Amino acid sequence: MKIAAQNNFSFSNDNYSGINSVVLSPTQAFFNTNPWDVNLISADIFLQNNYAYISKQNVLGLLNAEIQIANPKKNIKGENQSNVFDFYNKERADLLMNYDAMGPSFSITTIIKEKKYVFGLFSRMRAQGAVLKLDNYFRFGNEMVPQPSDYKMNPFSSATMSWNEVGLNAATEIFPYSDKHWILGINLKYEMGLDAANIISHKDIDLSASEPAPTEDPDYKNIYASNYDISLNYITNYDFENDRYEYKQNGSGLGLDIGITMMDKDKREDEYNSKFSLNILDIGSLNFRQGINHSFKNGKTVWLQNNPVFKDEDFTTPEDYLRKISQEAYGDENASFVGNGFRIGLPTSINANYSQRVKENHFINFNWIQRIPFFKNSVRRNNMVNANYSVQKEAFGYGVSTSLSEYKHLYFGGYLRLGPLILGSENLFPVFFKHKHLHAAAFYLAIKFYPFWDNELKRHRREKCDCEK
């Protein structure tokens, strides 16, 4: 299922998006004609996978729906009834997750030595994770069919992280004698790590299945794993014993966004004719000094499913389970522990944007975002191509858009800006209309205001007259 409200691309191209858009393009706040821009709060959530779906439902309908888990043996299937959490059961599974909330943030325009600068300060809460092209061994259990006697599970990797971020944005014009306007923007960010996990299977895992003994569960075969080489690192603030989350900083790091924009604009016009920007986002990493590291390599064959040792154990924390696995693999619960401290890279990506003015207040915009993991262990964002048409006026704005996520999922949406309120969606239809396989939806919400509101008349009055006396 996919629920998405990643930074709304339609709104990010709006000239009045201000500080909200600098996380996608550090130069965008430079085009806001208001001297101040303040964001109170904006929230995004994104979950995408081709592993599971909810049948015959829309997003609004989920609020009061009772969801059942698919059970083919009881004829509970998404294909023949609604409100069933069912599975695609493809050979490869992709899962991508992103949460992004911007807290109190602002930008201000100032003139220093007759040159325009825009400075901003923003705060964000973020969580991101992905596993791509996972060899979906779970499909046998989902379909409740016997697992093959011998199976090689292909290598895979996964990284997830939650963190807070405080960033300083700055943008100004460079190359003053050029025929075009060139704007350079940067975000310098301090990263505060909360939770993180990273797992890498370095080679094929041999999985074997055999019929259970009469005293074991007849619906599930015995599953054994051998020839494994797995590295696992994690840290979390969740208190499993007391079932609560205790907020504290576990990691730290620095991040950098950098962007450059070329703009074609007539001197006496408020609006540009066209602009092109190229941005590199989320360069950096976080270091979790107290993170826990385990390595499982060249151990004995481990009995994973129907093992009575696991069945009778009460695992309170992930560490309890990992140490029990170590006991099974090496005869020593401490053997797999290999030390503390690991590093997770930020979800580095490239964002290219082109915007063309069609007529006054009307623009057509294109965005392309491609992930480019910079560090060995990096969280990954989704790839996206977006095209949108927007009408941008001082008191309001609106637009329609079409997006291609991961270059294969097509969505339609848009946004509406009415004074301080911004509502948007890059995938609007599943919110209101039932889908046979509900696996996608999107929404975006922001509340902001513009102190010392500016307008076209005020700006023209401030301009120096270049007429002859």
C-alpha cells in the first residue's frame, strides 16, 4: 500500500511557496516577492510498496472500515471481497517509506550593499527507509502453499532512520553581468539521529523446508537457514518492556543541499519567462556511536520456523531475539555481537526543475528527482517525475499535476493555496474513489502566513526611475 504526501511538487513550484520549498530547491525562496515568509507547520507521509494492498476501498473509507487479513484457506481474499489486507506475492518486493514534517520555519529578504539576499531557518522531523528488489520468500506463506524444499534467497540490503533537522538557508544572485539571472542557494543542516537500522545480506542464503513432526503445526513446514552472511546494525528509543517511546538523541551529523537556478526575466516584469534549476539534496550522514552491531556468518544451520526454542521464548527486545539466534548459530549468545557504532547516509538525490511562463500568472512546471546514494549505507527516497500546470497569484494559487513514481506508477493530483492554508495531493483519486487494489493515495497540508505582505503596486513604487530628466 502506498500513502504519500511527499513534498508537494505542484506547490513547490509556486512563487509563494517560500521556505516550504527550500527542502527541494534551496533557491526557490529567492522568488518569493514577500519580504517575510513564515511556515507554522506542514506534514507529509509516504509509504509505497508492491507487496500488499487493501481491496475495494478508498482512503476516506478506511476511517470506519474493519480490515481483515487475507486467509486463502478460509476463502478470505482481496479478489472476492472488500476490506481485505491482501498480498501481490510477486517474486520481488519494493518497500519505500518517508515521513517529513516541517515545524516553525521562516525566510526573510534583505538588501546588503544593493544586492538581494534571502536567508531562512527551518526545522524538520524526518523518517525514511527502503528495501528494494527484495527476494520475496514470504509469498509462499502469504499464499499458504508449501515452501520449496530448497531455495536460494538473493542478497538484499535495507536501511531506515528517523531524525530531526535544523537548517539554515541562504540564496543570492551571482554572475551580475550575465544576460540571464543566476541564483545560488544552499542549506546547511545539523542532523540529530533518533532511531536507525541497517541490514545487509551479502550473499545467497540457503533456505530448506521439511515436513513438520506430528507434534508441530501442520500448516507450516520446518524452515532452516544456512550459508548466510548477514550484517545488522540498529538503535532505537522505543522501550519494549514498557511499550512506550522515550525521545532522546542517539546520533549526530551534518547535511548539505546545494542548488543553482538560471532564470530568464525581463527587467520590468515581476514574473520570469522561464527558469531551470539543478539541485543536489541531502549530502551527508549521521553517526550513531552507541548503535549495536551484529554479524552472522559461517554459523551452524539455524532452525527458523517451528523451532520450539523460539516458540517458548518471550522476546521483549530485538536484542533478546538476536542473541537467541546467536545461541542457535554459534552456541554462544554473545558471539554475533561485534561492537558499537555505525553510520547511516542521508537520502541523497538530484532534483532538476524547469518552469515556463505561459501567460500572466500561468506556469507549466517539470520536476525530476533521482536518488543517488552517496554513502555505502544510505537510506533511499523514491524516484519521481512530475509535470504540473499552476496559476500563481498573490492571494491564492492552484494547479493540477501528473506524476510517475519509481518510473512505473502513474498518479494525478494538484494543490490549492488560499491565503495561509495549502492543501495538495499528487494522487487525488484514491482519496474519494474506491479502488480494486488500494495501494496509493496522497495528501499535503501546510499552514503559513506572510508578514508585511507585499504586492505589485508597492514594488513598482519602490523601483528607481531610469527615465531621462
